[in-house]
Amino acid sequence: MKQWYETLFENYAKKYDEECFVQGTAGECDFIEKEIGFDKNVRILDIGCGTGRHSIELSKRGYNVTGIDLSESQLKEAERKASALNLKTDFRKMDARELTFNEEFGLAIMICEGSFPLMETDEMNFSILKGAYRSLANNGKFIFTTLNGLFPLFHSVKDFINKVRKEGNAEYINNTFDLMTFRDHNITVFEDDEGIKKEIQSNERYYVPSEIFWLMKSIGFVNTRICGAKLGAFSRDDKLTTEDFEMLVLSEKK
């Protein structure tokens, strides 16, 4: 049985690239480059790369990038875009819960809920973090964003998403936030790349900062820092607040 995120992304690549929340790529890559000191020798793993927006942008800037994703449709579009730019970005179909890399990368990124926290159980989300840790060489860095559990305690997720969405973007209705599991359940209404309207029942896990700190520490990560995640404008100086829909997590493997 397919999970909701598999159904969503099976024919939703071009439409995905039009979503409002994926328009900050260049600025986010500026931040990523700064975090690794603009060192072109750093191999980068992009977990849940989707249509390859960060992988391709970083490849254009001279980095060796491997992008992995579960969706064949998303990867096909990523490969098409990379080929059009004559880039040699390495895209692979792979489950983020079962990463097989071992100390191969100097940086792992997982931006815009790239697999985490879409999974149906906390254990699966935990597996993704552990896989990222194994993939990193010593002194490697890990940069990812995830949903800020503080936000829905003070705001309506539905109202926020529908406020920022643009015409043609997916719509989220019948939202209910479960305080026991910190999951937002909703019906996602969207048109796929062939113009077919679809509705799926989806849910995503929101995390509070204390959970993230504990998860990272229990895996072995050090120097974890959590900031607000502003679209296209990541910054270590951006203190996380209840107004941030996403959080930016920075950590290291020693």
C-alpha cells in the first residue's frame, strides 16, 4: 500500500517546482556554501532531493553532489534539468530510511521536509537521522529543516499555508492538529502534472526544539543549533520563535 507522500509525488514534479515554498533555493545555497567555507572539495549528500533544486544549484557552483529520493517522477525531472545544464549531478533512487553510505560525505542537507518528517512513524524519522549520521565523515556537517512544533500551538496551520499559497498551488483542507502525536492531519488537494485533480489524506510530524536536541544527541551529533528557517534567507542569527513555521537545524559529526 502506497503512503500518502508516495502518491503525492508520483506525478507531481513540474507542479512541485511552482509551489511557493520552494522558491528560496539560491539564498539557501548561499547559506550552505558559507557553512562549509566555500570548500569545493566537500562532497554533498542531498537527502530527499526532489526535483534537484539544491543539488543542481550547488552543482552549478562547482560542488560534487549526490541527490537521493524515493520518487522516480521527481528524480526524472531532476535529471532532465541537470542534463539541460550539462551538469554531472549524481541522482539515485533511494529510501532515506535505508541509506547505505558510510562516511562518504562532508555535508548532508535535507531541506524543505526532504523525507523528514513525512514518515508515518517517529522510528522511521529517527532512521533518517541515523542514516545521515552514518553517511557523514568525521567533522562532517548536517543541515536540515523541519516543521516547528511551536507554531501550531499558537497558530492555525491551515490559515498559514493558505495565506502564502499561490494560484495553482496545492490546497490543504480539514486540518486537525493532534496534541498527543504532534501531527497535522489534512486533505491535500492538488493537480498533478497532467492536470488531474487529486485529493489525498496526509499527515506530517511537527517537532519541538527539545525533541530535536535529544534526537541529535542520542545519535551522536554535536554542536546542534536550532534557528528560524526563513525562505531563501537562512541565518544562524535568526532566533527560533513561535512565528516560524519551520526550524533550521545545524549539527556536526565529530
